[in-house]
Amino acid sequence: QVQVGESGGGLVQPGGTLRLSCVASGTAFDMNIVAWYRQAQGNQREWNATRLRAGAYNYADSVKGRFAVSIDNAKNEGILQINNLQLEDTGVYYCKTTIRTREYWGQGTQVTVSS
């Protein structure tokens, strides 16, 4: 059974940096697409960024210039680096990955930006 897990969240001051990780277990296949979403308390889950294993990527306008999404092909790991964290970046960050033709969601990792 494929399971996806995120890590790397935490409490950080405004202006700080975090590196979120997304890994899949229970499969020998590659993560072909990794997408990251944020859900702030009381809000709907919103898309932030997507990266294809082949290299293409896309970002929501609200995060361009501060978020960097990548896939470590050797480790089969999705990564979201968030620079210059802002208060509004607070929320639970979810990874959604496509393995073969199926999509899998992780349980999320909490990011809290506070001074």
C-alpha cells in the first residue's frame, strides 16, 4: 500500500526558510508529479506549486519568487523550499504525488510563521 508523508514543518520567524519533504513508501515506482498545497485554518486547501519529474514546473502567482519546488530523482523525494516566510504562509502543507497513474495525498505538515 502506497503511503505518502511530509516532513520539515515547524515554527519559524518571518523572513526564515523551511525545506519541506515528501516521500512515498510502499512502492518501487517513481513520483512522476509532485504538487504542494497549503490549507490555512478555516480556509480551503489551495494549490501552491507543481513539479514534474521530467522538469517542468509551475507556481501560483502568490508564491512566485519565494517557493521552489523540486524532485530529487535519486531519492524519489519531493521538496518544497520556502524562502522569506510570511505570516500568511502559516498552514498545513500537503503533498500530492502521482505514481504511475494514481494520485496520493500525504497527511500534511504544519508550518507556523510567527514572531
